[in-house]
Amino acid sequence: MVNNMTSSSKSPVLLAITGASGSIYSLKFLEIMRQLGQPVHAVISGAGQKVIEIELGPGGLGNVTDLCDRVYSNEDLTSAPASGSSIWHAMVVLPCTMGTLAAIANGISQNLIHRAADVFLKEERPLLLVPRETPLNQIHLENMLRASRAGAIIYPAMPSFYHQPRDIDQMAYFFAGRIAEFLGFHVESLRRWGGKKT
């Protein structure tokens, strides 16, 4: 279902940023969406805001929110993402904490991120969860399987190296680009695997 979507859709992508490590992935994903002219609405948890400031430095949160077309409060359960009547291209939880994963997998809606993900599952809309944790215990693994069975796509934050990234920015950009392409967008600048050159 996800891979059949095309970039002609201008329904916004809903990006949820939680408190797991990996804020740079969210930033690069937003940069790519901006380059493609694709609107993005965001929900950022309190822990997510703190991690952004730690990992991206002073002003990091502003850099992230400036790339969003709209930012909702994670406490506002009356906003558009809480309703199945709203139209979206897809939802991406990037990065996704184990706590957020657990809430989604078990249908617990304590905030807007949880509720929006629950709506995407019940409406059978594309929902990508990008967990960033290691090692994984049995509870983590069971929650991933439970969420997958409910219709979510588990897309772990596992960067590639065959494109020989020169720095963290390139590594994060490539991973974020892969997510964008999974959602049906074409990212021209991504280096493709072409096998070993002889």
C-alpha cells in the first residue's frame, strides 16, 4: 500500500518526533520534504524537544520547527491528527522511543502522537515507526511484532554505508531519503546501489 503512493499527493505528511536518539534523521527528512515541496505537519514530544536541543545544539529545535508547515502540541487531542476525518499522506514516528512503540502497539492514547498513530492504524493508513534502541529486549520485539500485525511498518534506524558517507550528515540524509522513497517520493540525489565496480 505504501509504495503505491505517488509524490503528486499534497496531503501533508505527519511527522512525530519522540525522545529517542536520532534527531538528525528528523531534520534531514524535513529538509528533503522541503526540497520536494511536500508539506509536513509535526508533533514533538517534550522529551523529543529536549533530545533535539542536546543532539542538534542551541537553536536545533527552531531549525526543525522552521521546516514544518504546522506544529501541533502533543497535549492537544482536539487537533486534526486526532481525527480519522483528516486527510494525510502518511505518518512517520522518527525517531520512535520504546515507550511510544509500546503505547501504539497496545492502543494506549496518552497524548497526540499515540492518538494519531492509533487513528492511522484504524483508518488503515501508512504508519512508519522508526525505533532507535539497542539491544532489544523481548518486550521491545513483541511490541514491534504487535504493531506490525496491526498494520504499522517497522523501519529501524539502520544507516547504510555502501554509498560511502563522508560524514554524519550524509549518512543521516541517505537514511532519511530512503524513508521518503518508501513513502512514494523520488529523491534524485540518493546514490543507488550498482554492485561492485570492477
